[in-house]
Amino acid sequence: MKTFNFFLILSVSIFFIPQKKIAAQTPGTMTFTFTEPENGHTKNVLAVWVEDNSGNFIKTRMRYWGNGTNDHLPTWKTNSSQNIVDASTGATLTSSTNPTAFGVKTVVWDGKDINGAIVADGDYKIYVESSWNNPEPSYNHHSTIVSYTFTKGAASTHATPAGNSYFSSITIDWVPSASAVENLIKNKNIAVFPNPSVGNVFIRLRNSVSVSRILLVNISGEVVYQESLNKKISGIHNLNLQKLPSGLYFVEILSADEREIYKSKLILSK
């Protein structure tokens, strides 16, 4: 009898072992754009990479240095262990390289780590470390590092962090893939018609909503149309999408604080 009770207790204990909750892993794309003003400098050593909010390295997206400048990116070198899987790489940037030493730069992250696995949803940081020389012959060495936080998840996010004298015109866009967007469609609050449409589209919200932006996302997860409103919508709002090609799209309406998103499918058929 004691043996039976022992196995009964063991079975019940195993049955009630709490299961670890698996974090969502939404596929999608983060696009990061920034500008480095030239300010008279001639060369630039640069690294751009992603870390999670706990400081764990995720993936390098860009790294440019040379034999004489491979000690100019100390933070990236330590944090990444010099891992450059899938990154854009090359020698020290100048006015004739591609990309050039200064000006606009764009990097894209696919939401995956160095092993090709989609990482958990949550807050992440995009880091930029840059090092340059003053005009010759002074060769004074200068360096700076900045980071910007963004959220990876089932909702599209758009951020324009404040810049400084070294980095400006910063935008960060996370756009989940079409399959992820489709799983979160909220049809109770939004109606899009006619659907299919030749391009003249109407949006009706059943409740009055303060809207920040309206986005149109294609099946590749790219934002192909964006309208900034920053006003309350009650009733019907018109979109002119006649220049877009036929296909399946997803309409996203972001509330004023961009925490609530209303989504609906839209088919353009011309």
C-alpha cells in the first residue's frame, strides 16, 4: 500500500510540474537608418549590431575597419567576439567606398541570431560604434558609441530617436511578417471596403479613435504606404492606393500612443 501511495504522489507531482512559458518569436524585419555628418573628417571605422535588453549579443549587421584600425571598435570587438555572420563588412570607409565614410546608412535585421533562429519578442537595442580621423596631418583619433531601443513583436513599431552632433535623421521600423500580422487581425473595430478594391479604399472605425498613423504592409512585410494623421477618426477615412500593384496587403491603424493597432486584410485587384 505504501508503494502504491508513493507512485501515486510521484505521478501527481510530475503532472503538476509548472511548464515554462515559451516566449513568442514573431518573424519580421527591423530597418535602421541614420546619418553621419561629415564635419571635415576623412575616414570612418564603423560597426552596427543588435543586442537584447539584457546586453546579450545577437548579431552584427555592419563592420568596417582595416589592418591599422582594427583596434578602433573596442566595444563591438568585446561584445560580439568579432562575429560577423551575415554582416556587411569591408575596409575602413572613405569618400570613395560603398558605403561612403559619412552620409546616410541603412541596415536591416531579420529578427534572427547568428545561428539563424528567430529570437524572442521583446525590447532590443541597435548599437552604432564609429571611429574617425581628423583631416591630415593631425591624425587625431575620435570615437563614439550610441544605442537605440526598439520593440520586436507582433505589432509594427516606428521610432525616431533624438540624434546628436554625430548621428542624425534616425528611424527604426520593426515590421512583422505577413503571417504574423494575419494572426493578430482585429476585425471587430475596423472595416475596410470595398474589398477587393481597385485602389480607392475606405476605412471605417466603429469607435472614435485618435490615430497616429495608417500603414499598408505587403506580404513581404514591407511598409509600402504610410500616412501620418495625429487626429481623431470617427466614421470613414479615404485612402488613395491606386498607384500600388495588385496583391494582398494588410492595413494597420496605430492609435495615438501607438500601443493599440487595428488590422485588416485588403486585396487590390486591378
